[in-house]
Amino acid sequence: MLELHGDFGIKMRSLSFSLLAAIVVFSSCGKQIEEPKDHKVYVISRTSGQPLSNVEMHLNGQFHSYTPLDGTAQETDLLRTDSLYPVDPEFQYTLIAEVENATSLSTTYWATKVATQEDSLAIAYLKDLQNTVGLLPTVPYGNLVSTYDQALAAIAFILAGEMQSAERIFDYFESIRETELESGPGGFYQFRSPLGVPSGRRWMGDNAWLLIALKNYPLSDKYTGLIASLEFWLMSLNDETDHGLWGGYEANGDTIHKITEGNIDAFAALEGYGIIHESILTHLEQEKWDAADGNFIAWPTNPPYKFALDCNTWGYCAFPNFDDAARASVSRYEVSVTSTETGEAIDGYCFDEDQDVLWFEGTAQVAVMHWVAGDREKAEAVLDELKKGWLTGPVGEGLPYTANQGTTYGSGNLWATANTEPCVSSTAWYLMASFRHNALFLGRNKPVPASDQFWAE
């Protein structure tokens, strides 16, 4: 064995160490170390095109988090090889885009709702109601057709992918656009017969909801003329002196006073944010806003019925940055009743503070409000209560207007079958809640200046 002595041995050992270090460095260069990346996942509803909150997210097979209100899940310091993806039994996910750069990885999914048994039965019920003209009576075999109900049914059909059924509704109104919407005082009538014979007043809120339905339709370019005419008529109701939109026209031609919920509807329905929206907000702030309560007022001159549930829920759903404390105030409408038809004890909400009846439509609106807030637990709890009220229709199932008899908003009595027959409005709102869909998202997306957001102060 060769032995190294003296300075020569020291030099050789130093050289060997240097060569070894060089080999290690060279080997490291051949294998690139992965840098942590910022990983974002976007989950978007395929039916509405809106972000989905409260979707369960998994990382490498383990629960990670729920998507927030903007539909994104974000995690820093993830390696590219880690997998963050949505898991929710109520939805199916289709990867539509994955973009990676040096510092981030962004993945976008379409989320398609998987219809529950209740969803399928509800859609079957609505489809069966639709007659040859394209209209849906409020209840099976009924003689009353509501424009508001048609708008809600169209939204429900769109969510379920029943586009032809939605188009039949829109096609009907397009067919009478010139003779009714653009004739006389303008606007579509609030009611008509199943064959389309109009009656009653021309109610602004119902026309606004029809416009909302059209703007929830992904192929709305097909109805540009109808949309333009509805917008023109709604804007023609503006009070340029004292602000806000008039409520439409009575059958005798008289102008209807300004309605809170109608102005909320129109704010969401009308495109963009401009002078007309400023007028609506000025009216609502000056005449229909309770700053102490943080909610809109339905009937300022009648204290027992000062507040109404739909003004509270729709306000929350239609305006950006609405104070979340408003959700707690719906407790003033809470009721627990026994369903006349099913015999089930159900917790829900009344129209107003007299708390004498459970209103299924309004209760479903509360569920939608909770989804807008990203409150999965409360939204699902309300949906569970709604399922206790299902009634069988000629085909499928639906929810009646109310669970029991009592009064409507105010002191007027409900009609005799309000609690015994499934109806369009409650069933459609249930579907919106089940699909986690806020039909008033157009309002929430408006670029309202912070100085105009009086509700957020």
C-alpha cells in the first residue's frame, strides 16, 4: 500500500477533497430542486358562470379547506407535484384550464350540479306545468299566470340545463313585446290567463325579474330586443325629481308608488352602474333604509309591517359588501309550524313580523342568502327544513306557497289552497337554493363606488 508522507500527502488529500466537492456540485446541477409554488384553484358554476363558495377542497387525498366567496382556494408553499382539487358529492368537476409559470400554478374547474332526487322531481313538476303557449300557471290546473313566476321558472330551467323550456317562456314574451311591453303605458302585465289574456296592473318588479331571468341565460344575445325594451321601460319609470323608480301602472293607468323590492330588483337587472342606479340608491337611502337596523324598509308608514323578508334577503343578495349583520336580523321572521299537508314540524320564515305562517318561497330565499355569505352550515340547515314540505303534483313534486294558513305580507288572508298545492315560486326558489345560485349576482358585481355604498357603513 502506498503511503503519503509530509507536505505531499497533505496536498494529495486536499486535492481528493476538492475533486469530491466538485463531483457533488456537478451532481446537484444535474437534478433541479423544485421551488415552492403558489397554487390557486378556481371553481366556477357551469350553469351560472359564477364562482362557487364552500366547495370542499382536498390536498393529496386529505381535506384542506372550503373555497371562499370568490370560488378560489389558495395555498402557498406547495410543490408543483402536490394536488389541490375540489371534492363535493353535489357537483361534478371538469378541468378546463391549467396555467403554470415559474411562481404559480392556476387550475380552473367547471362545476356541474348533480341533481338530487328533490331537484329532479321539482324540475319534472315545473316542466309538466308548462302549457302549449309556454306559460306555467301558479299551481296545477290553475287559471292564474304570474309574470314573476315565469321569470323564476325560467331561471330554474336554466340551472337544470332545460334550455328549451326556458326559451319557450322567453319566446312567449318576445312574441308580445310590441303589442304589450312597448304599447300604451308599457311594461308586461303582472297577471294573465294560461292562454295569455292579460289582466291587472303592469308591475315594475315582475318586469325587472323577467329581465333578471334573461340576464341569467347564457345565450341572452338571442333576446337583445326584449332585453333592450325591458331596460328602456324600467328606466322610463325614473323619478328625476325625487329619485327612484315608480312601481309601474295600475289597470286604470294610475302610477304605482315606489316599491322597495322593485327598486332592488331593478338595480340588479339594469346593466352596469350609472345615473339610473344612483337614482335608485338615493331613493332607497332617503326613503327605504333603516340605518339603525341595517335593513331596507318595506312599508314606512305602517310600523307593524315596516319590514318584509324579501326586502332583507334580496337586499343582501343584490348589493356588494352588504353588512353581514343583516343576516342575523331575519330572526324576526322565524316561525315553527306543522305543515297542513305533510304533518311535519318545520322551522322557517314568515313574510313579516306577525309570524303567523311559514312562507316556503321566502324561506328558500334565506338559504340563498346564506350561500351568498358563504355559510354552508346555515344554508344546508334551511334546505333540510324545506324538504319536509314537499307535496306531490300531477307529475313530480314541489313546495306549496306556505306550510299553513294565515296572512300574506300585511293582514290580508292567504287564498284557500296556498298551503295545499305545490306552486311555481316556492319550487323555483328551492332549486336556486339547492344549486347555490344567487340570481341577483348582477347587482353584487356592479362597480358601485364606496361612497355610494350606504349599506356598508
